[in-house]
Amino acid sequence: MAEQRAEQRAEQRAAEGLAAHPATMRAGGGGSAYFAKVGAIFAKDMRAEVRGREVFSTMTSFSVLAVLIFGLAFDLRVPRSEMIAPGVLWVVVLFAGVLGLNRSFGAEVDRGTLSALLLAPVDRSAIYFGKVLANLFFTLATTLVILAVMFFIFDVNLFHPYNLLAVLLGGIGYVGVGTLFAALTANNRARESMLPILLLPVMVPVFVAGVGLTAAIVDGKNFAELSQWFNLLAVFDAIFVVVAFLLFDLIWEDA
Amino acid sequence: MGEEGLIVARKVAKRYGRKRVLNSVDLVVPQGEVMALLGANGAGKSTLMRIISGLTQPDRGEVLLGGVSTRRAGHEIRRYIGLVAHAPLLYDNLSGWDNLLFFARLYDLQRPAERVEAVLHAVDLWPRRHDVVRSYSRGMTQRLAIGRAILHDPPVLLLDEPDTGLDPASAETLAHLIRTLGASSRAILLTTHNLERAVLWADSITLLAEGKIAQSAPAARLTAETVRGWMAEI
């Protein structure tokens, strides 16, 4: 019965034609319309990932292999795995992140869909924030996988709440700048090598603060002793996300 | 909307490096008119389409859509433009339904699902709506690309070689759509290499050669042979 009703409705729609269902666009809409568009871009990237499995699977495969290789490399020479675990965590997060960031706008360019995004009546910053949310989701999900693998390989539990906060703050700064640079290099034929060359030097403060935080957490230091690193990450996030938001519009002047 | 034309290009010029692609092009497409923009490969048709759509900025000159300069207008002017480009501008790993629903949300459409359903019926893709686009034939992909371009019912429709690779049935669906859409209050600018279709589908024909308008005339006075003669002269 339900199928029949759906078929009848479809036939009715087909007979009515386009004129019976005119496209009415909401005018203005303010903040709610803006965030709805950010959400639509984020949801589209999630849906594309579920269907295509291009980003998350690549990032996690790389991460698992990298942690295994680090585990083998340091197994013979390092007396305590706590000494190297913070460095391994942040190195793998940064390099795995580059893989995801490269696909963020690279896939749009390869499919020719970037023009469709730029043609839509959307503030460019909404595209930026939609992409930032998707990249942040992939980066944080990959980091959780890295932490789980490190627990087994290095026998170090890095699922400490302060460390998770450090990963979140570091991830926001990394993805905020990385998404801007991914957009900058998307049309470049050598984008796979251009992105890390541009991005990683800018990420030095995040990397240093992240390793410092994770090492201090492993050493059992209290929050007061960690606060300088958290402050550094928070300031980095605030400055670079605002700068990226302001610059993003200029990238697409002549797309 | 402007009285002189829905699409107006004034002295539009564009260079890529040393190559001058467009050289002071003036073009007017009034409301309710379908204009076919013809020319050999490299004549500057696609560049002009991209400039009118706002995807590329001209070096000189300006484009007015409904009397509003695209350079000075904010992103809201993009509500008035629908573009079918060489690439389908679709996500091949999403279904036809997901593609159109995504764009309906970006264009802030009210009752997006109803509009998407109507468009999918119009381009004859309703039965395949849940299939991913990469499983579509060339003709089906092109029909969905047209569906994406008309989803928000734009008054300015830019169709850059929309008939390339279409089978006869898909070409007929496209011809029907152009006739239906062109009869309403919009301006359609299309490019094609098929002169017979250009004369049949368009109200006026404009020939672009070496970045300049070489000829322009109402389609009713022309045949494909006449246009072929123009092109041979150039």
C-alpha cells in the first residue's frame, strides 16, 4: 500500500511539473541560515566519506602503520616508551592530518565541484567553516584510533582527559590553518607536496605545545603546570582561525 | 530587473598570460530570450560564460545581471545564476537525490525535498534518484547537471555546451527544457557546436571569433548553413 501511494504521489508530481513546485529562496536568514549552510557542507562531506571512504580510511591506515613502524624503530634503543610516546603521537597526527587536508579541497577540484560551491549564494567563510568541521572530525577520530593503537604498541595510556583537551585544542589550530592552506594549494598540480611544505613550519607552535602538554601529562603534572601550554594553544587557535576566516574570501577572487 | 537586458556584458576583456581571450565584448540578452553563443574552440565562449557567472573576474569591463554589477554585488547575486559547465559540477560519489538536496540547502530553498522531487521528474531521473552519480550514463549526468542549474529557478541560465555527448532522447529532454524555461521570464545564454540545434533552440545567434563579437542576428532569419558560412568566412 505504502509503495502504491508513493508511486501515485510520484506520478502526480511528474504530471504537475516544475511550475507546481516553484523554487522559493529564503531571503536573508541571518545566523541560522549561515549555520545551516555550514552544516550542509559538513553533512555533505560526511555523506561523501561514508559512500567513498577516501579520507578517514587513508588517514587511519597511515596512522596505524606509522605507529607500528615507530614502535619497531624505538623498541631496541629506548628504555621507557613514555619518553617517546608524546613525540610519536603528535608527529603521526600532523602527517596523517596532511593526508586528509589534501583531499578536503583537492577532491572538489578533481571532481570539478569547487565551481558549484563557489556559484552558490553562500558566504565563502561558510564553506571554510563547513570544511573545518569535517576536517576536525576526521582528525579527531583518527587521533582516537592512534591513541588506541599506541596503548597496545607502547603500553602507554594517553586517554587522559587533559591530553584529550590538548588534542582538541591542537586539532582546532591545525585544521583551522590547514584548511586555509589546503584551499590555497588545491588548484596547484603539486598540491600533495606543497601543502606540507607550507603548513608544517606554521604548525611548529602547535607541535611544541602539544608534545610539551602530552609529556607533562605523562609525567603526572597538575593543571597549573600545564596551563601555559594550554594558553599557547588557545591563543594560536584564536589568532589563526580569525586570520583564516578573514583571508579565505580572497583565495577565491578568481577561482 | 534592468530594462535593456537581463544579461549585459560591457566591454569585457580578459587575458591569460600573453593570450588575449576576450577583447572588449559587448553582449545583451533580454528577458525571455534564448541566445546561442557560437564560435570555434578557443574563441572565448567558456571564458565569457565564467565571467558572466562570476567565477572569473574580467581584466576590464563589467557584467550586469538585472542591472546589478556582478563585481560590486555581494554573494546574493549568485541566487540569480544557473550554470551548466563542461564539467557536470556534481558529486559522483553521492546519489542524484543527495546532490540536489545538498544544493537546495546551499541555495536556502523552502521545502527543498519537494523542489528536488519536481526537478528530478523534470529531467526524467526520478527512477534513478538513489543511484550514485558515477553509475549514470553521460546523458543522465548531463540531465542531472541541468537539474542542478535550474533547481533554484534562476532568471539567468548559462548553458555551456549542454548537449555535448547527449543521446537523442536526452537531447530532446534538453530541448523541451530550454523551450519551457526560455518561454518564461528568464534569459538563457547557451553555447553549442551543433549549429542545427543552435538555430532550432535559440531566438538569436551571436558568433564569437578571436575574443570579439563577429556576427549577431535573430535565429528566425538564419539557417545552420548561413551560420556555417559565417564561420567559414572567419
